Amino acid sequence: MIRAESLTRRYGPLTAVDNLSFIVQPGEVLGFLGPNGAGKTTTMRMIAGFVPPTSGRAEICGYSVEEQSLEARRRIGYLPEGAPSYGEMSVRDFLQFVARVRGLRGDRLKVRVDDVIGRLELAGVLDQRIETLSKGFRRRVGLAQAIVHDPPVLILDEPTDGLDPNQKHQVRQLIGTMARDKIIVISTHILEEVDAVCTRAIIIAAGRIVADKTPEQLARDSRYHNAVTLRVEKASLVRDMAAELRGLEQVASVDIVEATRTLTVFPKAGASVFADVSALATSRGWSLQQLTLENGRMDEVFRRITTEAATKGAA
């Protein structure tokens, strides 16, 4: 497992990471979320052994990252922020170099390099210098070097940064496949990534953990959980419809956006209003372009939690 105990990192008077403790078990894909400057990358670097903590400790598979550094690092695949590499090397030479540094030789080296080339679809750029690659391809090369030695622990800082939608889908599928027998920590600011690949999410703000839940639990914390969104053909009907919807017994409030002809119906705590809203729309003969039951909006939860944390910190 990955174990972080009271991890703290200070840079002079600035506390970048403040007393973080958490455990990640095999089979988990942990999404590490937070606004810019929250301490995500610093935490990843401490766990990976690239930055020493000011206080606290981290363990990888039972090995102390500071006291048993080589044993811990052997078990880590690390994709740093920006995916740094040797730009003058070709993709092929770079991956073979990393594999040798990781202790791979002979047939095992060839099998592992061929495997990551196939998984990340790098065959077409193998003989190109890395500095000539697009940002998306450089990111894929960075991910390939992180997994070339088939480590039990992956620490990935913004793994889909710079990728196009098709490449993002491919990488997310790869992460999902690897998650069956690995521990994976993903630092990201892309909220859709959490829904797509993560089994758990930690949100940090100002260096502190402010939420540690599954994506489903976070969605249930959203104001939009079990809300109903309607889009109508005629904007002139929106206000009259809102008035009728507010009259339903289990409705707490209705938000309207006339520019998009949209109404969002919010239920009272614990209530479900989809059936009532649908029945009212049918009885009134409303012409709807959309009638959707909301699961919850991660961006709304993220903003609320991090804003509240910032407000408390300022106080």
C-alpha cells in the first residue's frame, strides 16, 4: 500500500502541504484534486521520493521513502508534472535507456519496451527525437517510461494533460486495465477524470485534506443530486412553468436560465421529484427538448468545498 503519515512540506514561511495522512490500498485509483497551488504536485513528489518532507513520512509497499529509498523507488512508476525527458534522444532510445536504468535486460527488456510502445501507440514516432514531438506524444512517452518496468505503484501527475479526446479515452482505458493489480494515484484538476477512472477522491485546499470520498459520495453531496433539468422549445413559457413546478409538494426551489430555455428543479432534502415533474409536464402538454435526472455535479461540489476551506483559512 501507499501510506502517508502527517506529511508536511514548508518552503520558508510557506506551508505547501500541511499534515496530510492517508492510505491507498491495492486496486484503488485515487484521484488527488485541488485548485492550483493546493499542494497536489508537492505531495506527489514527496511520495515519489523527489522532495523530502519537512516532517512526517511516506511508505511504499512497506518501505520508507526516505530511509529505504531504493527499495521504495523500485516499486514506483512516476509521471512528473510536464513529463520531463531527454529531448535529444529518440523515443526508442529513451525507453530502452529507462528500462536499463530500471534493471531490465535481454528478453525482458524487449518485451516490456514493446508492450508500452503498443499500449501507448508510439510505433509511428519511435525514431523521432523527443523534442520534436507534440505535447500529446511527449505525454504518452512520459507515461510509457513510468510503466515500462511494470511497477506495483503508479504516481501520475496530470496523466492526460495535453492529450486530445481520443488519446484521453485511450489513457483512461489503460489506467482502468492496470488498476486491477496496481495502486494508482492520479493528481489532476480535470474533474471528469475522477468520474472516468477513479474509485476514490481526495480534495485538498491550502495543503490540507478537505474531502476523502468515492466519486459517487461526492456527487451525492452536490446540490444537483436528484435535481431535474428541463429544456423547453419556447422561452416565453419558462416563467409560467417555473411557477407551476414550485407548487409541487416536494420541490424546494426552481432555477431558470431564460437564455437557454432551461429550468432546474431542486427537491427537498431526501425527496425524489422526477416522477412528479414528468407527470406535470405531461398533463400540461409542455413541449420539452430535455428532461434529465441529475446525478450531481462534481464541479459544484469542488467549488463549494474548496471555497469554504479558503474562507475558513482566511478567517
